[in-house]
Amino acid sequence: MIGEPIFTAIDELREFLSEAAEYVCVAGRRFHRFARGDFHLRLRPDGLEFETGTLRLLTAGSGWKRTTHRFALEGSGRWVLLKPSHKNELWLRRQQFRWACENRASRRWKILRSSLAASDGRSGVLLRLILQDRGLRFAAVAVDEEENTSAEAVLCQLLVHRRRSDRPGQRIEKALLFVSWQLAEAATRLLDDLQASVQLYCLPDLALFRPLAPAPIPLLWPSLQLREDLRRLCADLMFPPVVRAVIRNGTTCSLEYLGLPFAVFDPGSRTWKFPLREEVPLCDGDAARRVARLEYHRVREGRRAHARLRQDPLYQLYAERWLESLILRDPKLLDPELKSRPVYAQVPAYAGRRRVIDLIAVTESGRLAVIEVKVQKSMDLVFQALSYWQIVRQAQRHHAFHQNGYFHRIALTDEPPLLYCVTPLLALHPEEYYLARHLRSEVEAYLIGINNNWREGIKVLRRERLS
């Protein structure tokens, strides 16, 4: 039925189409690009006829709906017109991935359900599927290689998706993961210490993943010369002990106050950079060191537990490193068995991509301990901690710590490292306990729940064994 609302919508649609030079038309699982002037619109009693080249669509529905980026006829679901923008390009790429993945999967399984969902704690988007083959049901997760995500986050999503889909009369037999070869390799390494049945397939062909021989996971040990330069630098500047000198990227020395870097020195080029100031690098000398001291005094005023301006970037930036710096002062707050010294922070490593281990400590008996810190709610807390535990475990087996000057004159045992997951209790993800049940018995993991106002001082509210 044709009425005033339809005519008004057509006028709005014509105006909408005249706002940009290029559009995307989506019809079912097909999409088409076209330019202005390449299409014709005709009003019909049962809707609107859209024609461009060989594509001809007739839409019908209950009413028009206009948003910032889309103009669609409600109730039809047949086609959508989009204004060109980065958001629309991203949406279109994800739809293309979904259609291509469903097309591949449908050749082997029957697709019962599929949906795009945001990966928890990450900016990437993944595809969740429920598949069926010969009466058996499978829970699957697929991730485009262009998405910004990690093997830990994807595995968390897969295991939670399987648990939520496993219902009486609808039992899930196995979990399937459709990812790139690089993510599959990282997931395989993680699954070595998990009690989880997951089958991996490589995109885009969904070929069964067959892992190669396990490769070593190297730690990036800073050179002894760089450590000596760092000691001399700290002695010359005479900063108080609360200022820590940390080696970043294996080549630069970062001066940090409560985890916030305010000056970075490059021994190779003998230059200073100041991350909180918009200045060109300064050559090493009295002027650069004077600026470093001024930056320290400025940061000290804004980065306090009882700061007046809680929205100040000096207060909010690098919250996890702030918490790490408090743990470094007294690791015994987490466990009385931990030694107060030495504790190594932000230890760089490679595991498929560059990683940084939050804290590595040692107990009074000489057992290594890996400490993972999170201040924001994140589902992959335990799995990310496990990936760091695996790196430290491998280095321990090769006696790499003593060979590179770490834990000097401390007799380290061969026991597997302890694993501590530290987070404010209010930031603890509700799925964390379920995911921790997948850890193998060799991984002795503990949850350390602390107070939410930890900046004023750490108080352990909960300490319990996870694995």
C-alpha cells in the first residue's frame, strides 16, 4: 500500500544516495559496489524496485529505517545501502569472511547456527558456529587473520562457546577452531598444558592443522654491557629507589615512576627521549638530564594514590605497571614464601610474536614463580599467564636464567614454576574458574584477588588454588 510515509521515505532515500559517490548493495550473501548514476529506483505498489546493470531487486517491508551509516527497508532483510566509510569497509570485510567461512564449512558440516561476536577484552571479532555431522554436534569458532586477537583470547571464547552450547539433548561432541596457520601454531603450544579436546583447521581452506616440530621460545636477554650502563646511569642521576630503571626492547633504558616511563635513554645513540613531552630527542648531557629530573618531579605530583585529578593521564596511564611496581616493593604480600629480591619485571620474550612477561620471582626454596597482573576484566587472564609460564618453564629446562646472569647465586630447583594470577576481585571475569579447570595438574596456579583501591596499598582478599 502506497502512502505518505513511503513517499517521504523515498525522498529521504534519494537524498541519502546523493550524499556520496559510491555505495554497497548487500542482497542475501551477495554484495555489489556501484557508483552514483549506475542505478535506477522505481516506486511500486509492493515496495521499491532497485536496478543496476544485471542486478535487479524488489524490496518490500513494514517501513523504512535510517541510521548514520545505513538505510534499509525493515522487515525485508533483502538489501542494505551503505555510505562509504572505514566503519562500513570493516563491516563489509567481516561479512565477506563470514560468508566465505560458512561456504567452506557447509561442504563438510551442516550449519545449525552462526553469529558474529566481539572477542572479550580484544578489539577483534570472531564467528561462532554450531555444526552438525551424522547426528553429532560441534561448537566452532572462526577468526579472520586480519582481526586483532590472540590465541589465548580465541581459545577462551571457544571453550566458553562450547560450554554454553552444551545442553540436555544437544550434546557438543568436540570444539573446532578455524584460524590462520600462525594462530593455530600458538594455540597448539598452549593446548600442550590444557586438558581440552580442540581440533584445529587452517583458513581459508579449512585444512586440518598438522603442527611441525616444536620450536624453542627464546627470551630476549639484555646484554651485560647494557645492564652495566644502566647501573652507572642510575648512580649518576641519583633518583630515589621508587624510580626504577627498566630495560625495554633489549636496547633502551626506561626510567619509570610507579610504572610510568618519563625518560628513555638509548645507550647506542646516546640520546634521551621523553614520552610525556612533545620534544625532539636530546643528546646526552647536562641539559637532557636536567629535563629528566624535571619530568620526574612533574610525574610524582600527578601519579599519587590520593591525587586530586583522577582523570589526569599521569594517574590513569599504565595502570598494570603501577600495580607491578607495588608488587616489586614487597612480593611477600602475595605469598610469604616469595623472596623479596630479586624480582624481574617486564621480561621480553618471543612466542610467535613479541611478548612481555609481567614479573618473574623466586621462592625461598629456589622455585621460580611467574606473576601475571591484570587490572581490567579479561577472560584470558589464566590462559595468558599460562603462555608466560610455558616460556619460563622452557628457559628453566635449558638453565637459561643462570647463563644470562639472572637469579645470581640462587640455587634454582627443577620444579615447575608457580603461577600467580593477580587481579582486583571486582575485575575478575566470571568464566575464569571454568577456564582454569582446563589446566593440567603440573601447572600449580593460584588466584590472588586484591582490593579495588590497590593504589592506596595492596590487600590480598582471596588466595586460592586454581588448577
